[in-house]
Amino acid sequence: MRPTYPVLIVSERRDVVEQVASWLDDHLVDAVGNASEASRIIAALPLAGLIIDAGSVPRDASGALVRRFSASQPAGRIAVLGDADDFNTIVAFSVGNPRVEMFFAPWDGDAVMAFLHLAEMAAGSPA
């Protein structure tokens, strides 16, 4: 059993979208290339989770998307994919939010899936 709602991937880089989609395997996926469209989707549709490629969106967009998701979605977690030398993203997420985790390249798909609780949802366990 897979989650009813999709995971939204926000990235302008096709290779990152393909990599993340491969981790998600059987899960519903929606991918967008810009933060404005992602923000509209987050506000309008229920989502199982959000994955942001911080290296491909404008500097302030990752934080804005996290705030939008946290305000609009009653459940679900947010995985932010970044690089260890991306100081702006590290600072933006240095204040803890239990629904948000930063993952540094090279990204571990199993760790991202575990954080998002998608493996449990697929198995039918509560998230």
C-alpha cells in the first residue's frame, strides 16, 4: 500500500528529480521546477511530503517553501537537499523544526525515505 498523497519534488535539475524519483520507487510523485508553482501546489493539494533541491531554487525560496508547507499541510515532513558548502541553506535551517531535515550531498536515498516516513506508509504503518 502506497501513500494516497504525492510527494512534491522541487528542483530545476532534471537529474536530481530523476534521482529522487528513483528513491521514491512506487510512491506518487509530483515534480515542479520553480518555487512559485510549488508554493501554489503546497497550498492547494494534500501532500505526503516535500523534497526541496536547495541548490536549484532561489536563495530565499527554500525557507519560504518550508514555511508554506508547515502552515498548509497538517502532516508530512520536508527533506532539504543541499551541499555542505551551501552556507545560506545551512543557516536558514539551523533553527530546529522537527518536520524539516537537511541532507548533504552525496544524498542517501534510504535516509531521506526514512525521515519522510514513506517506508512506513508504504507498509501500512502509521507515520
